[in-house]
Amino acid sequence: MKKMIGNSMGEVGGINVVEHIITKNMWEFYIIDDPENVRPEGYVTALVMGHETEIGDVYLPEIEPYIISRTTQLDQVFPARGWSWVESN
């Protein structure tokens, strides 16, 4: 897990990213660890960089056929545009 703070979206406390996904259309999904948000099976909360950058629920089975990259190793992943990683001490 790696913490990311938003420079332009006003996310004061930041978000905890647990996975990064890229689909064939080059959209990026930063999967967020949000233990307080109970969702139906298959849904995750994500910051999505597509036509717009927004946070919302994503149904993973819908995008799985289009995934070209998927990793939980976030050290080599750039933060979302307008966001930055919080360096851990």
C-alpha cells in the first residue's frame, strides 16, 4: 500500500492505493483501500484516469478482459496526474 495525495482534487488526508491497473484504452485505475466503504462483490473504489480523473466504484469483472498491466508493486508506478506519492520514513 502506498499513500497518494491530490494536488488538485482537494483530498486532504490522501488515499491509500493498493493496486495499479492499466487497460487497453490506456486508462489507469488506482485501486483504493477503503475499509469503511462496504461494496457488493466485485466492486472496488478507485481513482480512475480516463477522459477525466475521478474517484468512484469500479466493477472489476467488467474491465478484467481489457487489463494489460496489473500490479501491487507500486514503487515503480508514477502517481496519478495532479497527485503525488507520500514518501514513507
